[in-house]
Amino acid sequence: MALTKEFKDTVMELCKDPDYRKALLHEALESYLDNDIAVGNSLVKDYLNGSQNFLAASNLLKTQESGLRRMVSRTGNPTAKNFFLLFNACLQLENITASSFLDIENS
């Protein structure tokens, strides 16, 4: 099902809040760990679109933006290596350390 422009605009607006972006990444990680790759990809894609970080993340990964977009598409299936590199890039873009990220529920 295609997303409406209104929903996309809402995500863009919500992504102005760093706590929301952090929560998106947290939910994405939980989805991946629950073996729901499609939802995890969708949430990472929402984060990258909403924070307008596709280009910055692709630069950090030294890959083309189009390849990164394919990796987080609904049918994308990133290797574990690429997933962790991408997730680390997202944390870097947010200036979040892994230890503080994993303690999100206690903050």
C-alpha cells in the first residue's frame, strides 16, 4: 500500500525532533531483531528520509545513494555487515553512542 503525501509530511515534521529520530532507530533495531526485516527497512528508510540523511549516510558508507535506497526498500535484504555499517552511520549522524542508544528506555 502506498503512503499518502500527508503521512510522509507528518513523518518529515516528526523527524525534526531528535528524540523521535532516536525512537525510530530503536524501533527499527527491534524489528530487525524480531526478524521483521521489511518493517525494519521501512523504519530506517523513514528515518533517512525524514532526517534528510540519505546522502550523508551513503557518503559515510562510501556507497551510492541509489544502492542505499535499494538496501532499505521493502524488498531490500542488507547483509549483516551492511546493516551494522548503516546503523552505525545513522547513530553517527545523530551523535549517539551505541551504549547510550541501547539505554534509551532508561533515559
